[in-house]
Amino acid sequence: MNRIIQTNKNKLEIFQDDSQIWKYFRSEDEFLSELQIYRQNPCFAPKLIGFNKNDLILKLQFLEAKTILQIKPEFDKIAQLFSKLHSFKKRTICLCDVNPKNILFDLSEHKYYLIDFSDWQYQPKEYDLVRFLLFWASIYSSDIFQKNAEIFLNSYNIFLPIDYFLMQKFLQPAILEFDERRKKFNRKKAIVTAEPDKNRLWILEKINKQIR
């Protein structure tokens, strides 16, 4: 029996018995952007089963998964996941929309996956890293954020070296972009216990320490 989910951007139809999820696109550009990634069957994304160009449908592997907002995330493993994306091609591919809802944890495989590549761009990897940290800065209290941000950055740096000068360059524009989006969708402070100002200051101080 199939199940339909309507998101802000797309319609999803889940065929659980066939282990498939069909993603219906409104925009041909977004369809082609995602198809370009999925058809290469990267290890960091669900498998592509098929597609229909005329109806703008991607047929993807269905995962018994939760978003990382629904679990206790393992930030060292998520760092490794991003390093796989960022080293996938000769030119660095960034997910760009690093909302935690686009990072899944498969319950059967105990493996993390990235989804939603409609906004991907060729950008330095630090473009994603800053945006990922800003999401969690708006979710966690300062003590929890600092602990997990350290784990994420230190783990990522094992796989790919971080350019903190680029982190510094991308931070302020990313903050402005992030705040505009939250204002647009009326999510100024979605979580009461979050301490975004303290967390953003910590990010800036962390960057400054690394580039001294």
C-alpha cells in the first residue's frame, strides 16, 4: 500500500512493499539537478531505481530511516558523510541545503545518508560546513553545541583539511542568509533552550583561533 507525503517543494509517494519512494518535481531544473547526482549512485545517497523525465519523477530506494533531528546524531559519522560528498568529484560539490531533515539515519543499516540535491552547487567545502554548524547553533544550548561542533570539525578535519580562512569568509553571509530564511518561514526561535547567539560567537572564536 502506498503512502503520499506533501512537502513545501515536492510530493513523495512511498511504495514500502517495493522499497521505493517516488519523488515528484514541479521544476525541471530541480529534477535535473537531483538526477545528475543520483544517477552516479554515490555511496552517500539512496540508490536511484529509475526516473521519468516527462513527468519529472525520480524513483529512489526507500529507507527505513529517521532524520537526524529525530535521533541522537553521531557527529563524527556525519562529518565523514560530508567528507564523502565533498570528495566525490574533482570539483567540490556542496549540498547547500544542509537542513538536518536532509540527513537521514537508516535504522536497518545503521548508516547515514544525504538527500535532496536540488540546490547543490560547486562551492568550497567550507560553504557547507558553516551552514551545517549554524543549523545546530539554532537548536542546541551552548554546552551541547560546543561539544558536538568540536567533534564534527575535528572528525571532518581527519578526512579533509578545513580552510578556516574560507570559514571566516562564509560565516557572516551565511548568518544573514540563515536569518532571512527563518524570518521568511516564521522560525525566529523554534527551540526555547537554544542559544544561537552564544553558539555563533563560539563559531567565530573557533575560526579566529585556527587562523592566528
